Amino acid sequence: MLKGNLMIAGRISVVRWKYILIAALLCLAMAMPLHAEEAEDEVKIGNNAATQVDKESKFITDPVLVQRVQAIGKAVADVANTKEVPAAYGSSKVAKFNYSFKILDDKEINAFSLPGGHVYINKGLLDYVQSDDELAGVMAHEVAHAAHHHAMHLIKTQQQQMLGVGVAVLASILAGAKGGDMAGIAYMANLINIAKMSDYGKEAEFDADRTAVAFMAGTKYNPVGMLTFMERLARDEIRKPEVNYGIFANHPPSRLRASAILKEVKALGLPINRRLVTKYVKVEVKSVKLESGESLSEVWVGDTKIVRLADIGKTKSLDRADELADRLGDLLDAGAGMKDVRMGPGGTSVILMGTTFYTPTADDAALAGQSISKLADSVAKALQMVFHKEKIQSL
Ligand SMILES: [Zn+2]
């Protein structure tokens, strides 16, 4: 199974590099030197490659999705076009690219960008992200590749080798081979290139991740989204090897990338609250009808029941449940975790993040058929169960 996945990953890298190589070859074919008028060449190379991709691809045109991707893309691109972020790979020189963002009709979890700011997002990736923040993270990564001129850097450093390949392909084209063969030859050339360039690949990926966090910090999107996205990829890579994770192609292990991103986000001084940017389980109030016909309310988190609340005088069970659910939602949003659950004095209340979260009443205890301290204890245990389940999910 792993072998199958590696083969898929290999194919994707080849496809991506094919575009860059084809663009480089087109330049050679047009006798356009790569070193002169560099910025102009970069845009031309990108445009040529994009034309090729556009010709070969099917796009998603659903206006809701297109609008979502373009709005996020524009926010990131505006920062990339103005903010200089030091490059650990490529060049940090700010180029005001006319960024474009398109959605490919492809189930694979992948995205890529071409020189000059042509960014492509697969539909599979849109289905995989759990928030706009996560999507913005992936898009910022792709924008960073273009903004830091990664492909140009690679083409320049490998120019000697490219020229050799170029001559071979040109000779083959001149000898009468039709366009269809070019991809085949480029494919082979890329297999060699990928093997030789894997080191540059890793540096470029780490630089794109780091730069993406810096770009996101200039938008309304939460850079923690990049972290949760990478953590989930790392987890699913192991759990669901049958899924195509194109985004891993030519990339360093996602676990390493996730820990590098975590460091960057922490360096920004941002709180690491994963719940805000993912589909973590939500707090809910559920109503239950007792045999007596009486209706009571319970607070749940996902599939874990926290507590059933009794009516107290004029205060109805539902009002108490709503109030408790709101408080729990706020505490979860504030980043409450396993270590924040404590018992209050005498074990008769539950403390969460240093504040009293819940004190069982005698009626609540009677409803549960437990003593007050026993009920407090089971509420604390239910909260711990919620955090435990989340932990398992995010591993
Ligand atoms: Zn990348």
C-alpha cells in the first residue's frame, strides 16, 4: 500500500515539474535567454506554463467556490506584493505579480503554483480543509513559492543541466516528433531532475511554509490554520495511505513541517488554539423527554454527555443548559484542555481554566441518582473524555 502511494506521489511531482520544465523549454525554443530581463522572463515563463496547464485541465466554476478561493487568494497576494519576508531559499525581492487563483477539478489533495503567481487549488484540497484559515494557509504556501521566486531559482541553478535536456528535446522536435512526445521526453528528464533536486525541494518547502506564516499574519486569517492542516495531513498520511496526498510530493515529511510551522506561529506570539480553525466537536444542548412527560435539557460535546440539568424554581432546565453550554463554549474557544480540569473545594464543583464551571444542585444530583460530589466527579470525567477524544483525533 505504501509502495502504491509512493508511486502516486512520484507521478504528481513529475506532473508539477513537467510544467516548469516545459516552460523553460519553450523559452529555449523561443531563444529567450533566462538570465536577461529576469523579472519579465519569469512572468513569461509562468504565463507559458499556465497556458499549458489551462489547456490540459478541467476547472471548477461553481461561483461560491471560485469566490471563496479568490477572496482568500487576494488577501494573501496583497500582502505578498507589499511585504518583504527574508528568503531562506530563492529571493525575497518583492515582485508585484498579478496573482491568479483557479480551482482544478481534481480529487487529489494538492495545490501548486507557477512562476509569476499562477496558483492552482484542487477541488480535493477544498474538500479536505476545515476552515478558510486552513485554506488560506495552503494558498499562502503556494503564493510564497511564487513570491520568493523558487522555480526561477531552481531553473537558474540547474540551467546547465536544463540546456542539455533542452538540446535533446529540441533535436527530437526538429526531427519531426509531434507535441505529444514532448511530454514523454520531459517526463523522463524530470525523473532525473527530481532525483537530483530533492535537496532544493526541501529547502524551498520549508521556506514557503515559513513565509506563508508571515504572509498570513498580515491577513485576517489565523496562521494556526496552517498548523492544523499540516498536522492532519501528517496524521492521515499514516492512517489513510489510500488517499492521494499530492501536496506531499517532493516535500519534506509533514510531521517535520508541522513542528517547524508550530515554532513560527509561536514566534508571532499567537495563542495556539486549534479549535478556532478546525471542525472540532461543538457544544450542544439536547432536550430529553422523561417517562413522566417532563422535558429536560442536557449539555453535550460531540458524542459525550456532560450533564443533565434540573429545573430550579423558575429557572428552567433549558435556560440552565444554555447558560452552561455558552460558558463551556467560551472556555473551549479560549483553549481549555485536559490539564485545566480540576475539582473545586470538597469535590462538590468542577473548575475549568481556574473558574468554577459547574456546581451540581441537589436536584441535579437527584436526577442523576448520585450524590453531589459523585455528580461533580462524573462531569469532570466527561470533560476529560472530551479532551482525550480530541487529543486522539489530533495526533
Ligand atoms: Zn510547496
